[in-house]
Amino acid sequence: MSRYFLQKKDNDNISDVERKRTDHWFLGAIGLALIPADIVESTWVDIIDLHTPDYADAVTFNDYLVQAYVDRDVTLFEIETWNANNAILNDLPRTNNHVEGYNSRLESIFPLHPHIFEFVELLCDEHVYQHYQAEESDIQTPKRKKIYNDIDNKLKQLLISHSGGVLTNVQLAIKCGRAVKTNPTKK
């Protein structure tokens, strides 16, 4: 599928119409995680109908996405589990990067199989460190990078436009996908 995301000069045999259609399909898939959970299913059906590229792997991807994430009757992962729309509306993190960072910190502190006394000592040290961090966060809240605040603001504006009837469900998904993924990937 990467041939669909190459720059035009690298692959002239793909028409601009097909490139745009594929771009909308890809961005729509990304946008599903950002739109209201109650419209995910119908929106993805519309995106499949309107924008799926004529490529066998695209159909395979569509089937996978429907079975694993979208179809409420057979999904492996409930939409509410992976959908970040509520996080956007409530100014919460859209990712779990902070949890991964903490996990990485713990892995760097604790040896693979510590003795029980060493483990307890390290836990006490970690408690003191976290207590200090909590006190510091009461005084000064950590600042997010401007780009992430801008993305969140753009997503909120798109959701307002959608609720006001300015954007269709498909347009919302595509524009949300574009807001968080601005550059095509080149392999």
C-alpha cells in the first residue's frame, strides 16, 4: 500500500483522483479514533463505499478494521475502549504515552530479578520520588508542546462544526485524520 502514499514524482502511474481517494480513505481510518463513538460504524461504512482504493490489500484492511474495531456485533475491541473523542472533549491525553514513559522509568530503575529487600527499598525510593513529583505538579503544571494544544483545538473546532451540521460524518473523520496526521509517510 505504500505506493499510494509516495510523492507524485516517484510514482506517475497513479492518477490524482485515485491518490486523493486513497488519501481520504487513509485519513478517514485515522479519524475514526477521534470522532464520536456513536457514529464510527456508519462513518466507516460510508468511507469504505466512497474512498476505498482499487487495491486488494485495501479490502483486506477494511475487513480487518471492521472485524477488530468497528462492527459492534463482532468487534474484538469495543469502540469506547479505543476511541479518543471523550478525551478530546474533556481535555485529557489522547494517547497513553505518559503511562509508557512511567513504565520505561520503572524498567530502568528495577533490575530484572531483584532481591525482595532491594525491591522494597526501590519501591520506597520511587514513592518518595513520585510524592515529590506530585507536590511539584501542584505548584507548576507541566506544559504541553504548542503543536499538541493546536491539534486538540483544531479537533474541537471540527467537532463543533460537525455538531452544527457544517461537516458530514465522513468529512469529520477525514479532517480529524488530517489534523493529527499531516504528512504522508514515505517508505
